[in-house]
Amino acid sequence: MALDSSQILTGEKLAPVLEAGAKIVQEAIQRQVSTKAKRATGQLEASISYEIHADTGRAPMGWQQNPIRGKGGTRKRSSFVDRRGRSRKVTTVADYGRILEYSERRQLRHMEQGFIDAEEAATSKMEAMCDALLDKAVEAQMSKAGL
């Protein structure tokens, strides 16, 4: 009787593993934003999120499309001029996240640096959780076989 690890680490059993790793990376990215932002309002930091796709084994990170709030909670609209001199509208927090991530003048690079900072911790946590799932499956197979 063989134990197939690809059947054990799928679907709903893989979701908590992905979530634990994504949570560690998310916190590292939010730390990058809070420590390096010149005018930290907390909106960009709070909008950084992840989605769990257990069927594909991925947890993509990104920015939520929350509207930018000004003083008094009113919706704020602004614009900036990109590298090519075009005027761009900024209406959501995600727009600011993309500007900071990809602009050469406004470099924050929080997604990449946060991932680099948390990669080892997230990997070790996820490996430990996967090992625990595999050990549990082995014990279940052993008891089922009567060993």
C-alpha cells in the first residue's frame, strides 16, 4: 500500500498551509510600507491582501481596489504625470500601490522586498505544516493497515 503525497496536499487541506505562508509575507510587505512610506496614511498598508487558490497551489498578493479617502472620509481623486509625460488618474489605493511599485522616481518596491524578507520564514512554516499533514496521513495509513 503506497501513500501518494500529491493526494494528501490538495484542495481544502492545502488552503491553511497557503494561508499561513501568505500571511507571513503579507505582514512583511505591510511592515515595508509602514517603515518606508514618507506620508504613511495606512491606506496602502491596509489594502495589501492575498487570495488563496488551493486548487492551483497559489496565493497571489496584490492591492485591493479601495477608494482613496481624504480628510473627513470623503472620496479623493488626484493625478500624476508618468515617465512619458501623460497625466494619469489616481482614484484607488491600488493605483498608488502600482505607482510606488513600478515607478522609477517613487521607488518603494514593497512587494518584492517584503517577499525577500519573509521568504525563508514563510517557507519553513509551510514546510512544517506540510510535514505535519504527511505525518498524520502516514499514521492513518499505518493504523488502517494494523501496524
